[in-house]
Amino acid sequence: MFDQATMKLKVDPLIMSALEEDITSEDVSTNSVMQTATMGEVDLICKEDGILCGVQVFSRVFTLLDEKTEVELYVEDGEAITKGQLIGKIRGDIRVLLSGERTALNYLQRMSGVATYTAKMVKMLEGTGIKLLDTRKTTPNNRIFEKYSVRVGGGNNHRYNLSDGVLLKDNHIGAAGGVKEAVAMAKAYAPFVRKIEVEVETFDQVKEAVEAGAHIIMLDNMSTEQLKEAIDYIDHRAEVEVSGNVTAENIARLKGLGVDYVSSGALTHSSPILDLSLKNLHAV
């Protein structure tokens, strides 16, 4: 869960921005049919099997609109849920329940979808010792939610942002003039406590990265045979990460190769939402 400081400093402003996007002046539909405060209750229902994630954010949408709103949830983040399951109940001013519904569900469905897809891929790597990582291929201004969802699904976070670590990709290498030059520049500039990771696409670049003393070598978009050749050459002189269009459909090919990490942008850019719904709204 997000701690109190993170909620106030990082999460609340993003939720408020999402609410402001959805309500520029007023909720015309709700105010048309509900012109005075009336207490109500609505059910949160699961419509397909998956892993629940984002209950704290879901609840916060309603309490930011009205702190008196009561959110009672029967399932916690990381727990499996099934189609038809009653996940919780929300009680409060019906106008708040109606106005906050879509924003709250958008967060919960998206976060649960990422957690569900991550859990599926983690299970495929079970027993291998390979750590599944996310990437920076996240929805703008939603990275904090999507990377949290990866952890809830059993995955691991790669660097959070550009300030979080040294990763020399193809264009960095091009700008520096080569792998050897890029690694040397990073070692000279970055604090000594930072690991240096370099992305390579060919066997020649693998050799350069090893000779330059890279701590982590990312093998990008290589065939299985190319991976085997590269990993045999690296021979534990650097940690090995594999990346490049890794999905649930092809991740199994990486088992047994000696890979330390697998990074997948699909965790955050291609996971489908988990279908959840608010139903049975009624006055109480």
C-alpha cells in the first residue's frame, strides 16, 4: 500500500487531476436527477477472474470528493477474485457515488489488469529464479499506479525514472560513439554506487560491453540461439537481462538459458483491464 506521505504528496494530486478532467464545472447528469444530498449505497462487483489491485486509490477517489464517504472492501490488493464476487460496498451521498464512479473504476480496472497480467507471466517463470521486470513504457502520469500494480502481481520494478539508474540504450551508444565509449563515459560521470547497464543488439556489442566492464547487459530483441551464444560468452561476468517484445505468449522460451532478469513493456502498455462494475445503487 501507499504510505500516508506518498498518498498526500504523489497520489492525491493525480487523483484530483483525473477528477477535474471528468468534472470541469459540474456533473450535469447527476445534478439533473439528484439535486439534494441523499444517502445511498452501491455494490462493487467483479465481472471476470483476476487479481485485485488499487483498492486504496479506488477508495480515495470517493473520500476526496467527500471525506464522509464510507468504503467497505472485503478483498485486499493481491488477492484473487472471481466472476460474480461481491468485492465491497460504498456508502455516502449518492451524488458523490455517481460522480466518482468512472474515475474510481478506471483506476481499479487498470491497476487490477496490470496485476493480473503480471501474475500470469510470473507464474510462467516459476521455479526458474528469473526476475520479471517492468519498464518505463507506462501511461503518462500513471507510472506510480502501474509500477505498484506490477509489484502486487508478483513482478519487480526496473528503474522508476531517468534519475533512478544508468541504462545506456541504442541511442546513447550512438551518441557516445560506441558501447565501449558509452560505458567509459558513464563510469566517469555517474556516482560509483550506481550500476551501469547497457543494451546490446549484436554479439560484437556483447563482447564490447563485457570488456568495458558493464554490470548488467541487456540482450535486446535476440533470437533464442543468439541469446544462448551471448549468455555463454558473458559467463557470469555481468548480470543478464533479456528484453524486446516479451509477452505471455513467448516468455517460456527464456527458461533454462541462464537469464537473470526479463523486462517486459507489455506488463504496463498491453495488459487488458480487469472488468469490474458498480451496481445496485439505491438510497438508504
